[in-house]
Amino acid sequence: MQKYHSGENCPKTGKYSEYDSNDKVYNKDIDVEKGQRFPPTHEANCYFKVQK
């Protein structure tokens, strides 16, 4: 599954989850619309993935 980072453009409107560097969910239910940038993460090396 594709990983997205803070500041990247969102490819598809949906709900995303933020994961920490150990692949554990840090924050759920982040709404991001297509074309918007992903928000800042809480720690370095965090990333976002679309929820299933």
C-alpha cells in the first residue's frame, strides 16, 4: 500500500491514518481531499496511508 508524507499532494479524497516510524497507527480518521497537501506529522519519519 502506498505511503504518503507530509506536504505531498493527496491523489484521492478519503480517510487516511498517520503511522509512526514503527508502522503503528498514531492518528486515525484524517480527512484529506484530492489535490490538498497532507498535513504536518507529529514526528519525523511518520507517514499516511489510505484506510481500507
